[in-house]
Amino acid sequence: MWTTRSSSTAQKSTIIARVISAQDLEVDVVAGATHSSDGILGAVANALGFSYTAIASGGNRH
């Protein structure tokens, strides 16, 4: 499925807003953007020094 730039930007903004609001990586990923959500959550975890296993590969967020 192809996504438009605006759709992709909206998905990224949504996952980032969820992380900020929850102050946690344990947030619902964006429907239709599991891999993008994983990438963002992984980057945040890395920046904070946490380990992260991608949800798309069957991992968990601990």
C-alpha cells in the first residue's frame, strides 16, 4: 500500500504524541503503520538508553 506524504507525517505525529502523552513506550501503534511505529519507538528507546524489540517481529517493549 502506498501512503501519501501527509498520511505518513500524520502517522508519525500520532505515535510521537502518544509516547509524549503516556511518558512511556507502552502505547498503541498506529494502524497500518506498524513498521513505522516500531522505528519511532525503537529510536526513542535508543535515545533513552532502553532496550526495545520491534513489535512487528513478535517482540515486546521492555
